[in-house]
Amino acid sequence: MTLTAITTFDGSRRALGQRTRVEDTRAAAQDFRRHMLAGPKVRYFESFDLIKVVYPTRYGLRNAYSAERLNEFLHITNRVFVVQFDTAEGLKTLLVSPSDHERGGETPYFRRLQDKTPDFVINRMMTRYATVLDVLAGIGLTPEDVDYITYDHLHTQDVRRWLGSDGQPALLPNARLLVHHREWASALDLDPYQRDWYCPNGLAGIAADKVILFEGSVMLGDGVALIHTPGHTEGNHSIVVHTDEGLWVTSENGISVDAYAPHLSTIWGVADYARSIGTEVIINGNTLESTVDQYISMVQELTIAGPSQRDPRYPNVFPSSELTPFWLFPGTAPSFSVKHAVHGRLTRR
């Protein structure tokens, strides 16, 4: 695969002042947005629900949710995105965030949570909508049709069944993982705070030729870019896709569109918190690898995304795991949700 380097953001975070870094990155993001909107769109883009799980409010809405003592958790819905795009080598199919949620529950944090919670409560709190293979079958693709998979970062991910491991055949036999080289290196050599959020052995035994490492930010083909957005993790990247709804920007730097427009949020306490400290965004902070970089990255994302065609007060951001209202978790209903998006027409081989 030929990856084209994106140089627009080179040097945008080198200033000594933190606010200067924000504004330098914002200006670069505006340039990149104009460039990408002038280019081609992807052939096809659609989102599909995989699983709804509980997640701590103290992480998902870092310091902003005002009822944390009353309510420890919220719901997020994890989705997979199917993208088809043209390249010099022909049409390619990419899965964004294809979580193997049957194995992801072994992530240490979630394993402890499950072990201390009765099964009937877990079954009430968690909803499994589909597996990745269910999604492919439902739209008429075979596992062999998938060329690439990617994740904004590797928290909770186990890719062994998709790519094959230690002699076990791959369920996605032609797929290769696109991952930032810093994320790959970090995931193989974790400290205890980070290890709590990575699936044990989730990368073990993967053949080297199944992994494509990239540096910085890259274009994959017509209408698809991977933008390095460090902070949540060192190698975090955001997926930018050009569609009829503009540029969708997907990551888990924020768990809700509200996190990118907190002054409009109806989540308890979020708007007041944003005004009180003057923040533009509310970070998803379970590991806090670099809060400064994550803040810059979220401003970068919302700038690239631009205004939503559904409601231009909000940016066109589509979190890979999106905050979902639930009656048992009061005050966590976002003011705006994406839920589903579809563009173009799927090509079946």
C-alpha cells in the first residue's frame, strides 16, 4: 500500500507556549480541511453498532460531570465503520474500529468490573448488537473483502482473531492493521497505568507482514486520512473521511459531540464547567498520557471536521464510542448525537 505523507501539521506543536501550540495547530487544521474538501470523496461510508457498555463518568467527562458522587457510570456505544475508497492499486475496503468485543472484556479494568458485578446486572447494563462478522454478512461483504483495519488507538483491542496469531488462521485473511508506530511500540511495552486499559496479549503472535506502521499523518487514498492526534495515547490517530456530509472525524479523544461543544451541552454540569475554566473541549481521560496534547488534538479534530450539516452549532465529529443516554444514569444525555451515518454505495466483489 502506498501511504502519502501529510506535512500540513509538521511543526505545529513546537512552540513553547501551550496556547500558541493550540492556535498553530488550529491554523494547520483549517488548511488541511480546505485541502481535503477540495479532493475526492470516499466511495462508501457507514457506521454500525457493535456493543453498548458502561464507562466511568470520571474518565469520559473528565472533571465536568456534576453528579459523579450520585452516578459513577455512563453508557457508550462502540461502532465499526465500513469505508471503501479508491487508490492507485484499486478499490480498498477499510474497517475502522472493528472491536472484537467478545475478547475485549478481558481488558484488566473491565475484567475487574465484571468480576465484582453480578451477571444479571452486567446483562442489564451491556447490550451486544452485532459482531464485526455479523456486520459484514449483513451488508453482503465476505471476510476476504477486507483489506485494512485500523483503530484510533489500541485500548481494549484484541486483533489476534482478525489477523491470525500463533498458527491460528485469520478471520479476516487479507486484512492488514494500519497503526501509528508509537501506538504499536507503546502497546508492546506498557507501564501499569496504561496496561490496565490494553487487552492482555491482544497483539501477541501477529505476523510482521500483517502490520503497516506509519509515522505522522498520512493519506490512504481518495477521501481517507489518518491524522496523528496524540494525547489520549502517544500514538493516537483520528480517521478523517470525506463524504456527502462533509468531513467526518472519528476518534475517542472525546466520547460525545458535546465534548467538542461543551458550552451547548445538556449533560449535568458540563456547560457550567466549560464556562468556569474557559475550555473548548472535555477530554476523555482514563489514562492521561498527555492532557496538553489531547486538548490540542481535540481542537485539531473539531477544526478539521467543521460544522455538522445536521446542526451547524456542533462540529462534524463522530466518536468511535459515543455517549448514549440511559434512564439509570441521570444527567448523562448529550445535547447532540450522531448515532448513524451512511454515504455512497457499497461495492461487492
